[in-house]
Amino acid sequence: MTAVLALTALLPALSAEADDGSAGGYAFAPGARTVTGAASTTDAVPLEPGTTYRSTLPDKGELYFRLELTAGTSAYVPVTAVPPSSATVSASDGIEVSIEDANGSACDYDSARFGAGLSPRPVTAVGRRDAGKALCRDAGTYYVVVERAVSGSTTTTPGSWDLEIAPVIEPALAKAGATTAPGTWNSASPEPLTSDPRARTGGAGFTTARALDQGVWRTGITPGQTLYYAVPVDWGQQLHATVDLGSTGGDPHGYVSAALNLSLYNPVRGYVDDVSLGYDGTQKSSSLAPLPPVAYANRYAVSGTQNAVRFAGAYYLVVHLTGQTAATFGKGPYGVTLRVRVDGTPNSGPAYAGSPVPKGIFGVSWGRGGLLTPAGDDDTALRALAAGGIGTGTALLLVLGLWTLTARRAQSRASAQKPTA
């Protein structure tokens, strides 16, 4: 029985590894439930925390979804909007997400926009009901409201966008803790890692994000493509990330503003920070600003960046190369290097009064897409099976077969996406 459970746990991670997003589109969660947003609260359909949904957002009007929440819990509803890759967008276009109570009071508001890259890409905003605030703390019916943030530009392409919605519940603490954010922490920028990079193709969505541990990683990216990586960060640890965009071959000419964007999202897909690189054909590099150690009490910080690193789990590094790069420097692929560093000694973190939904989301071993093993370390998974006392040859052959298939696909991807110098 133990071996079966170990095998079952590994399968989601292995299937996620096989999805490279080479087509440039967003990889929606496998098995996501299709749901239709309502034009008013009266007809709003319920969302169940722990379930991932697909929906469609029209270019005009609001969509409503319903949530039934208990007192004392916090709710997070990340909404990822995916415009067609052929769409034309302006910098201030995007989406807006909020949660409202039964009396129409907004508990929280968030937005996400395409920015200076002017490139249609997946953008994510999170509606939030924070039980630690005076507003919206009671049990009852709440509504998730989603709409387009439209600049009014006549160049914006009309039409609907696809949505992915993945609601999360965070339970209350078992006992009261600090209610002020940590006042001091090590804000010095560490030296970037300089080891030889290892190849690691990114996933095409949150649920297919490729796991990274500390190290230097390289991949290829084509104009308009978005790559997703997941870095396990425990309570008390600090994440540092640097992105390098390699030079083009030949004589570089021209300039693309905000050509490459690196964004960081927390375990509930909430925005933490980002950096953008202008590109003139020569190599460029930039780092995320130093982040505080992950701590429950960070949620009491005024700073949005510190506030966002409020729980342990999978932190997502999302890399996007603007489609405009192709017209100036060619179709690529372009070489990207990620330097990932995780500092600090893990601690036990807070004691919750119950289990989060989905279970294990605020831990470093399990993410929404499955087991987060160290990147590229297939031996780790083998040891996990061995520790489980596996004695069934069929199960082992199945896992080895999956690894073989994954390895062959990875080799094929590496050949097809060899980065430019």
C-alpha cells in the first residue's frame, strides 16, 4: 500500500515535467472544471476551494462567482487571464479581481496589466478575503468579481479571454501570534551564483511549472513565450533570483523596451515583484529586489512585497519574452539564464487550526502540480520509492517508463530550442 501511495504521489509531478509549453500557449490545469461566470450576483455559480476552474471573460462587463466562507479563514482567489497570442494590447490593459461581501462591500481589490512590453501574455490577479482585517471577517456568502481593465485604446483587440481560477483557503492559527510585521531582516543583495548552468525548460502554466532548487539554470525562449518555474521556499527562508538574457548572433542593432520580464508569484499566485530588461542585442542582466524571509507575520507589513511573502510553499518565477523582439532581432530562440538562491535556516512556521485547501499548499514538499523534487534529480524520486518499501516490479517499471519518456521529450526539446549565443 505504501508503494502505491508513493507511486500515485509521483505521477502528477512526472506529467508536469512532460509539458514544456513549446507551442507558446498557456497550459491550463489538466481536468480543470469549466464554469460560466454570471452577469449578476443572483445567478453566480459557486466556486469550491481546492478545485481549479476554466472560464471565459468577455471584453465588456463583470463576471460574478460565489464563495461560501466560514469565519476565521482567509480566502485567496487567483485569476489568470489568457488573451489570444495574436491580440493587440496596450500597457494598461489587463484584468481586475475583487471579493465582495453580501452587502456589496469590497474586501480587497487587485489588478494585473500587460505593461510596457505590449505583449499579450497570461496575467494573474488575486481576490482576497483576509480574516485578520475588520472588514469581511464574518461567515457567509461572498462574491468574486472579475472584469477587464481596459485603457480605452482603439488598438486593443476586442474579444473574449480564457480564464483559470484556483481558489485557496488558509485556516486560522491554532493560537494567536504576532500582529506586527518583522521590523528588521537581511536586505543585502547576495553575490549571484556563478556555477555552470544546467538546462531546464520551463512549464507553460502554474500547474506545469518546472521545479527548481538553488543553482544556475538555462533555457531557450521564443518571442511571445511565457515560461513557469516553481521554487520551494520554506518558512524562514529568503529567495533571490537573477535573470540573464543572452546576446544575439551577428551584428546587434535596434532596441526593444521591456523585452524580457521576470515576475515572482507566491504559493497562491499572488504578485510579489518583477523586473524587466530592455534589449539591444547584447547580453543583459537584472535581479529581483531582496526579499524578506518567509513569515506569517509579513501579512501585517505595509509594503506589498513583504506582505506577499506570507507563507511557505512553491514560489513561481515566470519569464516572458515580448513578441516585439522577433521583429527587431529575429525569432530566436534566445538564451535565458536564471540564478536562483535560497538562503536561511527553515523553521516550523505557524500552527494552523486546520488544513489549508488544497492540502499541503503551504509546504515545500507539495505544490498544486504535485511533488516538488529537486530539479533534474530523478534519483531523488527513486529513493522515495525505495524508502516506501516498494516491492512491485510492475510499479517500478511504470515509473521508469515515465522517466524514460520524459527524458526523451526533454532531449527533443533541447535539440529544438537550442539557445542563441
